[in-house]
Amino acid sequence: MKNSLILSIILIFPFAIVNAQVQGFHNSKDSRLDTIFANDTKNVALFFPEPIQQGIAGSDNFVLTYNREKEQTFALLQATPGKESNLLFISNSGSIFSYIVKYSEELQNLNYFIEKSGSIGNVNRVVAKPENVEIETDSPLNTQIKPSLNDRLYFQKFSSYLLNKNIKSGMLRKRNEKVVIKLENIVFHKEHLYFVMEIQNRSAIDYEVNFLKVSVKTRKNEKRKSMQNLVLDPIFKYDMPNKIGVGESARFVYVMPKFSIAYDKLVMLDLNEKNGERNMKLKIKQRFINNPNFY
């Protein structure tokens, strides 16, 4: 009897430890996202209840590794010093897991066991929800459907690729008081236009962005003095800055549904400064819009 009791304790004890670890780290839908800490000297392992279909880190200073060829249930994370970011995972059943990630020299935990209940939703259910479809019918150019989560993940990945490639073609620019906005490239890819842009601040004061608006305008002519204006809302913004510090620059991408314009129209980038007057309007002629680079 005594030997049976000891054997039962030995068998149960390891499972109790693992269960305690799992219960100690979960992502409640009713609370803030859990935080995962990582650094550049150790691998932090994330164990999921289902095989990983897709994983993405929001910043380049976090390196996420998982098997992209054969779906597995774990991923490895490393980080270099920098600002906090986020992680997003999608399992093979469509479950979504999201976490805040931060760099830390000292790590208290090297293994995170994630519960299935930690999922914040499901890709299939999110895409199917009627409230995820938003259609504006004021103009054919401005009629668009809100992208699904998978689309947004792809926009993020391809936008990052464009910024890393650092290809500048047909660059346009506008300057105001040592602040410059540049249009580096317009890329057509899979039925979307990617506007690759940069804001440079060579002034002595930080530049805070109030908004950057894209619109289509009809050119003035002798018989027609007024300008027709149609605002185009991007369906995705990648790395859009809120503030550009003194001596700094920020590159970012606007993703737009594909469109073209007539000869008597142009596209206007309208950059507006928050609590300031260093505003700029950059005109983009028809030939740049209708003849983008293809990828």
C-alpha cells in the first residue's frame, strides 16, 4: 500500500507542475494582453495547444522562429534592446493569440505554456462577422471592404519587405521649414497600391503628425475654378509615425485599393502638423498613379 501511494505521487507530481505553469500564463479576453519578456542571449520558448500556422512580430528587434514548412506547436523568441512591440499567432484551426513583448536583460521565465482558452478569437469567425464589412458608397473610388485579419497580416509583411528593400523610384518631395515629405515609390501588388513614403525632420523642433490625407482632385482650368475633392481612405497603414524627432526620419507605407485617374485629375498627399503650421501638399500626377512599379 505504501509503495502504491509513493508511485502515485511520482506519476502525478510532474503533471501537476506542468498544469500549474499552464494555468499561470493565459490570455484572458477580459483583461489586458499578457507580456512576454525576451533578450538576445537566450531563447524563449512558446508552447501552443495547436500547431502554428502563422506568427508575426510587430517590430524588427524581436526575432520569431518557428517551422514554416511543417506545422509545429512551439516557437522561439529572441529580442534586442528597443521599444516594446506585439506578437500575433494564428493556429491551424484559426485561433488567434496576441501578446505584448518587451526586452529584458534578466529573464524570469524561459518557457511559456499557452492555454487554448488564451485565444482572443478565431480567424474564420472574424472574417464571417457582418460588422467587419464597412462599405462607403459616396464614390466608386472610395468603395472598399474592410480587410480581414489575414489580409492585414499580408499587408504588414509586404510593406515591411518594401521598406527593407529600400527601392526608391520616381521620388517626389515637398519641403516646409526643413521638414520634408517624400513619395519614394508606388507599387502595384495583388490588386493593391502601396505608397512608400518618408517624412524627414531637419528642423530644431519635433514634428507631430496630425494627419496625412490622400485625395483625388480635378485640376483647375479656365472654365472651372473650383476643385472637386474626393478623399481616399487607406485600408492599411504600416509604421505610420505620430512624431518625428529632431534630426530623425520615418519611412512608412499606405496600402490603397487599386485605382487609376483621368488626365484632368491628380492625387494629393496632404500632411498636417499637430499644434503647428508646417503643413504640406504633395501633388502626384496621373503618370505616377497609372504606371506604378509591379511586384
